[in-house]
Amino acid sequence: MRLEEKNLRKMREKGLLRVLGRTDREHPFSFFWTASGIEFAAAAESVFCELDSQYESNEIWVDVLVDGARIQRILLPKGRSRICLAGNLDPSATRTFSLRRDTQAMPKEGASVLTVNALEIEGTFEPLPERPVTLEFVGDSITSGEGGCGAVNEMDWKSFVFDSYDNYARMTADALNARYQVLSSSGWGVYCSFDGDRRAALPLCYEQVCGLLHGAGNEEAGSQKPWDFASFEPAAIVVNLGSNDWYALQGGYLPEDELLTGFHESAVSFLKTLRRCNKRAKIVWALGMLGEEMREPVLSAIRDYQRKTGDPDVFYVSLPNTRAGEFGSRQHPGHLSHVHAAEVLSGALKGLLQDGKTPCF
């Protein structure tokens, strides 16, 4: 059985295909962000997927998950390809299959798009398991999973170092049996990037499908379209931003007064945007995996925002710092660091979403 876009749309409408991450309504199977892709359940002997991968220099990697476990990590060639997600299976057993993008959105590339063109299975599609909780993660290189792959001494900035699976966002979502989406970019911040670029701030592109991606290839796939917030309503939004603003301060890229004032104003404004776009979400600002130097500026912004708006549903969570022996490549958090962060964050979110306990500590 081969299903192309028209039939994939029908499957999605029937609830037999789940789209992961932000996509444009006109291009629902074109993916930009970390952990974006598709998910479906099938009783099948084999499953194939036809893809189109458009990039310039930073290759696109994907993960194949079966029943939540990663069984493949694949570097895609440019253009069209056909890959086997899984084969030689017992067709009487129903499994859940996921294809997810590992490579983050690459803002300096005119094309950084993964498109699913068709699915082929020898078997039948089955109802998807329910995932009642919805989460959104907004972050930087940590949330993009930089450092998840590669040797500890690997310092080259290449797309293979990014990992959406060995990642606190995926681990947290799994612990809550949640659907989730990620918006993250290495080096970006709340007010500016690690080197003081004020254009490299996630709040500036939050309301687009993938606003940090320009260029003909990205825009043709809908990156600059307004995001339909009604299509995915998170129960909680986790913001893991601020480390790069701190690095800009430490590097002397901007004067301290300008950066701290700009950070405060940008953080308060971003909280207002998050609430305007997500009226029922709990908002959790989480920091600590690479230090918690911006804790006080973040708490100051949260208090100022709450004073001005009366919004009680914004919280702060301290994540464990990455210890010696827990680093991955590029001096970024590795597997154990992500495990420890997910344990703390999922515990806080469970308490918050189940009984309203404040997760601040």
C-alpha cells in the first residue's frame, strides 16, 4: 500500500497519522524544527518512507523510532530518497512508528526542509495510542540536543552533533506520555545571541511556523507563515533560554546595562506573547544545565510580568548542572545530564499539571 500526500492528509484527518511539530497548513508534511516529523501505528511486515531533503551545507539527519525506541539514525542525501523504517516484522503485531528530524532548523541556510512525500507499508494502519498531554519546548542549543552525538572531544560544529532523541525534551515528554513540539536554535537567546546579535532571539520568530528560516526553499515550504495556535494547544510551555544572553555579557559583546535591561524587557514581552498565544498553558522557565547565572534576571522578569498582568501560571524550575563525566560533544550536556534534567522537569510538570503544585525551587 502506497500513500502519497492526498491520502496522507486523509489519514491525518481520521487520526491515523500524527504530525509532530509546527508545519504550514498548505505544506503539512514539510518539517523544519528539531523532533518534527510523523507518527503512526501499523500492523505491518515492512514500512518504507519516501522523503525529500533540502539543505545547503548542514545535512539533515532523522531518527526512526519503533514503540518509542530509536532503531535507526540516518543521514539523508540531498533530494529524494526512499528508506526502510523497519522490515521483516511480525505482521500480526501492532507497533507505533515515528520518523523525527534530528537536525535543528538552520537559520543561515536558504533551504533546511525535510518533506515526507509518501508512506509504503505491507500491512494495515491501526489507531494511534492516545497522548493526552501536550508540551512545547522553546530553547537554544541544549533543547536542540547539541552535544548528543559525537565524541566528548568533538568540537566541530556540524549537524551530526544534534540529537532529538537523547534529549531532555523527548525524555520529559515520554515521562508524561505527551505529544510535544520544539522551537530551538543553537546560539540564540531571549534578547540576543551568544555573540550579541539582537536579531538572533527566539521571541522574534515565535509567532511564525519557523520564522528564523528565510530563503526561497524555506519560504516556499511555509516557514514564514503565521502559526495556527489553535492547531496545537500546549498544556505547558517550557522555556529554556538565557544561557546565550549570559555568554554575550561575559564575552563583552554588549554593555552590561544594555544587555540586562534588554533581557528584562524582552523576557517580560515574551511572557506576554506566550500568554496571548497560549491562553491556558502553564509557563515554566527552566535553567541550569549549563549553569544558572541568569536565574535572578529571569525571576525578576517573571515577577515584573506577574505584577503587571496578575498571571499566576508562570513558574521557574532549576535544572541540575552538567557535572564532570556528563558532557557530550562540544562541551554540551550529554546523555546523563539530559536524563537528570528530564527527571526534575517531568516531576515538576506532573505536579503542576495534575494538582497545581508550584514547581518552583
